Amino acid sequence: MRQLRDPLSPGLGRRAFLVSGAAALAAASTAHGGDDPARTAGAAKAAGEFDVCVVGGSCTGVFAAVRAAAAGMRVALVERNYFFGGTATAGFVPVWHSLFSLDGSRRIVGGYTQKVIERLAARGLATLHDAKDGRSESAYCFFNTAALQGELDRMVKEGGVRTFFGASFVAAEVDRPGHVARAVIEDKSGRRAIAAKFFIDCSGDGDLVARAGFETWMPPRERLQAHTLCALVTGVDRLRKKHPKFSFDELMKPSSGARLNHVFQWWAPVPGCPETTFLAATRVAACDPTNADDLTHGMFEAREQLGRIVAAANRVFPTDGPGLQVAAVAPELGLRESRHLCGLYRVTGEDVLSGREYPDVIAKGTYRVDIHEGKGIKFRYLDGREWEMLQDLSTGEIKVRRGRWRPEGPNPECYQVPYRAIVPKGSENVLAAGRMLDADREAYGALRVMVNCNQMGEAAGAAAAKAVKERLAAPDAYPGFVSAPA
Ligand SMILES: Cc1cc2nc3c(=O)[nH]c(=O)nc-3n(C[C@H](O)[C@H](O)[C@H](O)COP(=O)(O)OP(=O)(O)OC[C@H]3O[C@@H](n4cnc5c(N)ncnc54)[C@H](O)[C@@H]3O)c2cc1C
């Protein structure tokens, strides 16, 4: 195990730190390939010194920050929005999948995910479903995403985490290879730098990892999972009352006139809001989340699709009243895939589908491989089933194929995520939790969902605390499976 120097310790001294910081600026734009020399930390005012700094306040980031704080760390949490939750709140996505083994018989995940679900359910703001027919996949939880914002606020405040809302992380100050000294943010107070002993990138897009010069990878645009702008709509009950055959599936067909080139949509009631329905029916393919122009175009494109879907619903299923209406559009395009870190291990589809076990397990799950292709969707289940829905773009014909990807046989209890998949290669004091983990296309299809990201966040927070306390390098700070059920 490597014992580390503490860059903020009195022993090193402020002067030495500044010198190493200057060296870092050179490194960030040369040897480490920092991506924009103009984004250096030089002019940034100090915004405080912490043990752990987490960039990105999704559930992953909040759970990382609160876990580290619970271990006695002074923690900073940087979030560009003025609320926590990431895709769950900025993207309106309201489902956490099963915390049970594949046959539904045993709880395999607890931790903060279970705690938050229980708190929301106690207020009638999360709906829990049992594992029907012995199937884990039925045991999911719908929640009210506005209420989730409040729960995350509460966790962060109770945990004593210092929050920087409205703050975009823009640059990393690297003081020696693999070691970040300060994270530079821009917020209403200007350009400021947060010094910390350890950093966790929970930005989804790997902004910190990439700007600190660690190696990352991303599939070509056309191979990225497609993105979806979600919305809250009203009027579904009225439509169904007048048109018992109403279904959102009908709107995806060419005959609806909505002019979509994809087939998959899903919707869900919003707990606590009986008139409101969550709807995920748009699709933006070949959009690179690290390219601002792609995101701008993607937002325009998705909002136009949403408008056409609602217009088609009211044309094909007319009512006497206001019909289907959009009550709220998610402020952000829901991003399914972006940069991945080059980790100490890349999880493969075979690892996931065979339920491979690791000595450094940090997360367990059963959610299926779920790949949103440009025009359709593909599922692979741990129990060997396979399901695919594709649209022939020339004829508009929708093809559904059900089958098996392997013969019947013994099923794994769950799959696992190893700690190594969230440790960037060459990292001394940086981890990256959430959807940016290192996983191939098939493994990623399963591991990207929130119950898995939440566990990665908790593990990263615990690992950061361990690294700081015991002066360990990131690869040596495996904290155990901290989100195991109590
Ligand atoms: C339409 C859609 C439907 C989905 N359906 C489900 C589902 O039903 N169930 C499920 O579990 N998963 C679902 N997923 C997947 C899941 O939501 C995401 O993979 C997961 O939420 C990713 O979490 P994350 O923490 O890695 O990233 P994110 O949720 O993207 O969070 C990143 C956070 O970092 C912040 N941030 C980013 N960059 C910066 C920066 N430079 N500075 C400061 N802050 C920054 C963001 O504002 C955000 O809060 C869906 C995804 C989409 C898009």
C-alpha cells in the first residue's frame, strides 16, 4: 500500500503547495492533456479547504458526500443546479429498480437508497411494488421527484455537507501526476477554487476526470445510448375514459402523425399527484453530451417531438375538454450515456449476465441489460430472456422479438460492480462514481441505472474517507460493500 503525502498538511506548507499548484497548471495542459489551457485555476479565489470534494449532486453525488461526512470528513458538494438529484430531478426520471435478488426472495441492497425510499413511502410519495411471481424485476419503486429534492436537501443539511449550488466545475488543478489539488468552480461569486485531499467525480459526464487529464473513452456518437426529454402531462385519465383503447404506443406509430423515428415510450403515475403522469416518449440519438452544440440541438429536437406527440394524442383521441396537456417539461435532456473513465477494470456484459463475483464488490443489482438504440430498444435479463423492439424506418413497421440469449439453466442471484471500475487509471486521489463507470456496451446497459449509481456513490464516499484517514491512494482504499442491507 502506498502512504501519501498530505498536500494541505502544515508539514508541506502553503508555499510548497502553491509551487506544486503552478506545476500542476503546466501538467494539466501538457503531460496530462488537460483539455483547455484557458480554464486554468490561476485567477480563482479560494473557496475553502476540505477533506473531500464531490463534483455533481445527483443521488450518486449526495450519497457520496453524506457517506464521507458520516465518516468524519469535511465535505464540499458542487452542483450546477440549485437542487440535488441529477437525472432523477432535473430529468424527472422517477423509478428506482429492485433492491432484491433475482428470485425476489432476499434483499441484496440497503444503504441510503432504502432509507430514502422508506422516507418517501412513509409520506405517500413513493409507491413500492412487490416481487410478483418470484421476479425481482417487479419489485421497483416509483417516487415523486419533487419530493426527492426535499429528501436530498435534508440529508445534505443533516450530514453537515457544505453545498455549492449554482456552481459549475470548470477546471482541475493537478499538482503531480494523478493528484488533484483544487477544483475550480464558476458561480455567481465568480471563479473560485475548492482545495481538498480527495475528489469524487459524480458529474455523469466525467468532467473532473477528463479535465484533470485522466484517460476517458466514449462510444462514437451513433453508438451512444439515445437520450430522452421527459415531461409531466395531465389528462391521461380523461383520454382513457373517453377512449378505453388509448395508449401511448399508438402515438409512436407512423399512423398517428407524430412523425417519430423510434418506438419506445414509457409512462408512470406520479405518487401524491393523482392527475399527473410522467411521460418518457422523445428520443434524441447521435447526441454527444460533452458537446454543447449537440445538447442545444438535442433540446430543440426533443421539445419539438414532445409537441408533436401531444398534438397527435389530441388529434387521434379527441375529448370535449383540454385533452392531453404538458404540465412541465424537464429542465434537462435526460442523458443515457456520455464519457466513461478508463478504470482499473472494465466490466463486461459477460461479467454482468453471469453474475460474476468480485472481492472488491461495491454494488449489487438485477436490473436487466437495457440498451436504447437510435430506433428501438433491446433487453437482456439475468435469467436468459431477451426482448427487442425495433422499427423499420422505411416502412414504419414495428418488430418485436422475444427469445433467449442462453438456454434455461441456473440463474445468478444478482450481478456485482467492482470498486476497480470506478478508479481512474493512474489516480492517486480521484474516484468517479455513477454512469461514467468503466463498463462495455452490454454491461453498461444494466449498470447505468440509479440503484446501481447510488451504491457506487456511497462506496466512493466511504473510500474517500478511508483514503484520507489512512493516507491511502485511491486504488488501495476499497471500503467494503457499504450499501449492504442492515
Ligand atoms: C430518460 C431516462 C430514463 C431513465 N430511466 C431510468 C429508470 O427508470 N431508473 C433508473 O434507475 N435509471 C434510469 N435512467 C438512468 C439513470 O437515470 C442515470 O444513468 C443515472 O441517474 C446517472 O446518475 P449519475 O449520478 O451518474 O449522473 P446524473 O444523474 O447525470 O448526475 C450528474 C449531476 O452532476 C451535475 N453536474 C454535471 N456536470 C457538472 C459540472 N461540470 N459542475 C457541477 N455539476 C455538474 C448535474 O447537474 C447532475 O446533478 C434513465 C435515464 C434516462 C436519461
